[in-house]
Amino acid sequence: MTDVQAVATGVPAEVIAAEIDALGITHVVCVPDSFQRTLIARWQAGNGPRFVGVCTEDEGMGVNAGLYMGGQNPMMCIQNNGIFASINTLKAIALDANVPTFIMVGQFQRDVNKTIEEQSSRAVRMLEPTLDAWGVPHWRIEGPEDIGALKAAYERAWTDQGPSVVIIGAPTL
Amino acid sequence: MERQEAIDILAEGRRGAISVPTMQSVFPWHEAGQGDILNVDASQCMGSASTIGLGLALAQPSRKVMVLDGDGSLLMQLGSLVTIVASGVNNLYHFVFANGLNQSTGNQPLPGQGAFDWVALAKASGYKHALKIAEAEDLLEQLPHVWELEGPVLIELTIAREDGPARWAGVPMARQVASVHEQLATS
């Protein structure tokens, strides 16, 4: 039997939550994602930013924009399929209307023992090319050593006045 | 009622509310002098007026937020009715201009035109209040009372068909976003 070396390893939810708290995030606008399940459960329990559940990612882009205009400091939490589902609002609101839109995206159905290029899931393989096509900067969190990506992406969203994405490559712990 | 009649009554009775018009209500809203620092148009993101309004309502609970939605637009994010209720906001006033048409693209009939009921949908979603107003004089009479209701409130406005080309205000949304943010983030 051959040992399989994981390419991506999960980050404890409390580690990510502490980073989000340090950024001063006021609201998490969320469509549920299995890769961020433990993190979402923490926020839903009332620990940290106010949790705002929405039905679709299109809704989330609008709510995020309204919160920003109203002087709050929101972020979004969705999965890879949600990016594909919300390209129109990503274009019209986050990009064209210059709304800082910091998004954590779970790589739903990603095999953590394979690289992104080796994945059988088209959604996993096409996430980054899709973001590249729209000029959306993105970072990977493939393990605890990548936690700094959150601050980098958050700051980029505010510097650019547009979207930025952190890709969660393994289920949070 | 005519769209312009409804717009004029809402403009006159706005009471300083933050406004989020969309599609064919944007141009007359600006013509009525309402494209100010507390207004943002949902022009290039059909369907998003209700959720932009929700975000503003969450961010500014002491202010009233009025969404000037369209029936075709709201159908695009129909789940937002549930999202709005689930959020717990009580300061959102949702005016739905209902003509049964996708007017901006040439007056094509909406799917299910005439077969669904906005008031019933809003109430079933948990809106605190929902009512239908068909005549301009009724809107004029009832609007002051609407503002006294606890939200979320949905008002279905029966709007007559309009022909002619679509009209747009042409104000970049980015400029409005920056203006509203500057106004509200510092207030």
C-alpha cells in the first residue's frame, strides 16, 4: 500500500476566525459551503462577525455592496460553484461599481491528495481560470502556512475597490 | 396607474429615505430630482435592487430604505424575499412596480404573467405587511401610513404598460456607490 501525501491540509476554524476578527470584518454574507463548514458553524453560533445567510451568491453580491455603502466592513463566504453562478453580479457590482468584495471560496469536491491541475472536478479546475478571465486576484490557502493570504486578499479588495478571492483548498477543521 | 404618477408620489413622500431604484424606474426617479447622495441605481445588475437595499438596511438600521423594484427584476432574485425576512431588518420598504412585462427589453410578457400574486408571495415569505395599490390617488393617500408600518413592507404597484424605447439615467453606479459610502460611512 502506498502512502498518499496530502497536497492540501485543513486549517482550524479558530485560526481563520481569528484572522477575520483581526481584519475588523463586521458581517459575513454566506451561501453555505462544505469546505468551510466548521467555520460557518462558528459564525452561525454568534462568534465573530454578524452572519447574514443568503439564498444565492447573486444575492450575496448585492447585500455585500449595500453593507459597504452603509459604512460596514463585510465579506462573503461561498463555494466554487457560487462564483460561476454569480458572474453577472461579480461583473456589475464588484468590478464595474467598484465595491470592495472580499470572498472566501471553498473548493467543493476538491481531492486534497491531488494538485488542482489533477482534479477530476471541472468546477475545481476551472475556478482560477475563471477568476483570471475576469481579472479577479486570488490566493490559495492549501494549509496553515498560507493563512497570510487572508490579510493580503482583504487589503487588495480595498486597494483595488473590487473583488478578491481566497480559495480554501481543504476542509476547515 | 402610470409609472410617472407613482414615481412623483414616492418622490414627494420620500422623507429622506435611502433609495434603490432599478431598470425603468431609474430614469424618472432621476427626473424627479431623486438621484442624490442617498440614491444608488441598480441598473446593470437586474434583480439586485432588493439585496442592495437589504445590505443598506442592515448597515443603517436607523434609516429607512426604499427599493423601487420591478416585477421582472424581483423574479430574478425571488429568494431575496425570504432572505430579507430572515435578516430581521425592519426598515426596508419594497415597492414593486408591476406591469407584467420585461419593459427594458421590449415589453415581453413575464413568465406566469398574471398568474402569481406579489402580496401573497411577500406574506408567505414573512413580510410584516404587504398590500396592492392600483390607483395613484390610493398611493397618495396610503403612503404616509406605509412609512409608519414596521418593515419589511412590500407594496405592489399596478403599473400601466408603457411603449417606446427604454430610458436610462446613465449615471455610473461606481460614482453613486462612492457617494453613498462617503455619506453613510462618515455619518
